[in-house]
Amino acid sequence: MDDEPEAVELVEFNLKQAGYAVTTAADGAEALKKARSQTPDLIILDVMLPEMDGFEICKTLRLEITTAKIPVIMLTAKAAEIDRVLGLELGADDYLTKPFSPRELLLRVKKILSRYQIEEKPKEQLRFGDLLIDLPRHIVSWKNKPIDMTATEFKLLTVLAQRSGRVQSRDQLLRDVWEYDSVIDTRTVDTHMRRLREKIGAASKHLDTVRGVGYRFVE
Amino acid sequence: MDDEPEAVELVEFNLKQAGYAVTTAADGAEALKKARSQTPDLIILDVMLPEMDGFEICKTLRLEITTAKIPVIMLTAKAAEIDRVLGLELGADDYLTKPFSPRELLLRVKKILSRYQIEEKPKEQLRFGDLLIDLPRHIVSWKNKPIDMTATEFKLLTVLAQRSGRVQSRDQLLRDVWEYDSVIDTRTVDTHMRRLREKIGAASKHLDTVRGVGYRFVE
DNA sequence: CAACCGTGTGACGATTCAGTGACAATTCCA
DNA sequence: TGGAATTGTCACTGAATCGTCACACGGTTG
């Protein structure tokens, strides 16, 4: 997320080389949008950006629940302390002054990620556009409006969403949602899918039927 | 804890100015001794030290229970990356390359301390609107009027409130409220929830039942 | 085109679940 | 020690939820 295309590419190339999945953004607005929708493990942010500067973005990221805890590394061309100060007080986790070596960047990234990985836990929230599934709160919401559903429906949706993109057979779902080696009819799954679709309304576009195979959650 | 007396003094002066209590050590052995006996909130360590170098000390600190969790900031004269790596791999929490400004040091110190403080303070009081739970006093009040309740009810309410928003299964509650791996019937939880709700009256709007899952405290 | 297969749908009885009142066992305290 | 407070269990009940069925629908296949 930088203003100089080549610099962005360089960073991207190096991070990808190192095995990280990288998404880039051309400006602040895009960066914020992607941060919200993808909730990355780490954000690298250039201070100098068109429109909204890096400080502004960092501040905004910190204010929103979904992005508040994502570590941020700030890139700055000015070595002046004041920039650093701001970066730190804004809650950035680290910073680099340009020019920096790719190796140095990788080290920072590695360090930050390892620090967070220690505390890392399985995802508590799954977000797909306007659909939010909050596991510990046991709440599903669509466009910030909570959707009431039964425990079974919640579990079914969760299992599908956690395996987003992969088709789950009815048998698979019976095992994972109903847990015991159920003596339950596989058609029961259909009924629950129907009820689930009814309840989540527009969000049911995420729930695909794969004829002859099973069901699939799509993003 | 440095090998150059003036530098130590400078750091000490600045930290004290900022209101921190500072202890210094002239060499590695002294540093270790003081770290063990005083268990400070933070250790600033120079890489270059007579006898035992900073890496050695850091490694030793990490090995001992009393000092393992104390955050360490490393100071190094060499900007070479390799040193940084070592510092990081040794588990230092941050580092500074010399020369550094006092202001920069203060920022790092502040940041590290705040990071740890956030994780460390269990709240003594929980307040949700008119409902106040005072942990050390063992008092619950609603609109400033104390509510009489039994120890079990208090614990139950506390556990739920401390995990506000997150659904707790009956089993979870049995583990956390009754503590031992209880042979108690999970339905017992229901009974206590009922009594709790009766006693706290209007405040029971905070106590949600999540059918098929458990109970949840909502704000 | 017609038979077929798999899925969506509406309805309904069966089951599960949490709230409730009662009661015995246990603990607490005077 | 004795009575009161607290605690754990149980059976009962209404309501929510669940599983199943029969049928409708729509695409696929021969």
C-alpha cells in the first residue's frame, strides 16, 4: 500500500518470495476497504499516500473492531523523529525508514508475525462482505443487523463458512454438524439448509447447492 | 546497564525525568542479580558489556522463571542486521541502534510497558449501566442499591460478566464457577440462573439464554 | 418428449430444551 | 446443636426446535 508503484511491487515480490500471501492497494480508501474485508495478519503502510495519509489510515484502522488488532508496519521517507512519534503513538507496531532493504523488511514482518502468533487463536469471527459470523458470541449478522437462528442452523452455517469454497457432502455435514454418527436421514440437511436460507435472506447467495454432491459456501 | 558510564547516566536521567524508577548495573553479573531480586517491569540492555555480553544476559534472563517474562529492550552500536536478528531471536522485545535520541528511547519504553499493562490488569469493578459488580468487595448493586446474593450466584454472575457477550456453555460454567471437574448435573446451572435472575430483578435483562448452547451476558 | 433423479417446499408429529416449583441434602452460623 | 440459608436434583410443562414425509419443481438423460 504505497504511492510508488515500483516500490509496492518490490515489497510485494519479496514478501511473496518469502511465502506470504500479499494483497496491495493503490490508495488509502482501497487499503481500508481491503483491510476490513480481508482482515490480513499484517498491514504495511506508507506514510506518504495520495488523499489520506498513512497516519490517517492507521488511526482509522485502530478505531474499528475488525481491524483494531491487526499489526501495522509504517514506511516513511523522513527519518525525522516526529514521524516516528506519530507512527508509534498511533499504535503502529513497527516502522522502517526508506530506503530499507528487503531483508530488513522481511525481518520486521517475521518478528511482528511471530509475536502475534504466540497469542494466535483460531478465528473468532468470519466475515464475508456484509455477513458476519461471531463464534464466541454465537451471533450472525447481515449488514450489522443480527439474524436470529437456532443452534443447529448456526453450526451448519459455521461449518460451511469455515470451509468456504469447498463442497461438503450431506454425510460430511451430518458428521460435522450433528457430530455423532447420526442415524439421521441425509435429507434432513436439506430442510435445515432451507430454514437457514430463509433466515439469512439475501446472504443466502453465499450458499450454493452443488447438485449430486452437496452444499458449498461461496464468498 | 551499559559499559559507558556517561551513556548509562544519560538514559537514567531521561527515564527518571519521565517518572520511571530506575536501577542501573555496571556489568552483566550485577544486572542479572538485580533483575532477579527486583524483578523490574522492563530491562534495557546494552549488547556491548564487559565479561558477559547482552545476548548472554538476555538468554539467561529468559531461562529463569522470575525474569522470563520481563520485557527487554536491547541497545546496540552496530546497525548490522545480524545483530538485530540475534537480539530478536533471543526474545528481546525491542531494540535501538546507537546513537539514539532519549526521546526515541522513551517512546519505546512507553510502548512496551503499555503493551504489557493492557494484558495485565484484571478489572476490579465491572459496570454495565446501572449494574455494578465489585469483585474485591464481593458486592453487586443495581442503581446503587446493593443486591444480596450467595457466593455461587456471585461467581456465576461474575464469570458471565467477565466474558460479556460470549456465550458460555453449561459445561464451561460448571468448570469455571464450580471449579472442580464437577459431577454436578448441568441442569443445576439453570436453577442457579433462575435464582440469580430473580435476585437481580430488572438487571436480568443482561442475562441471555442461548437455546441449545448456554448463557450469555449482554451489555 | 417423457421418464428420472435430485433438490426445494410445506406440513406435521416427535423430540428436546429451558423455566419452574418442590424437596431433600448440605453448609453455615449463632 | 439446631435452625436457617444455601445448594443440588428431580419431575413437570409449554414452547421451540427437529426430523421426516409427501409432493412439487426443474434440470438431465436417453
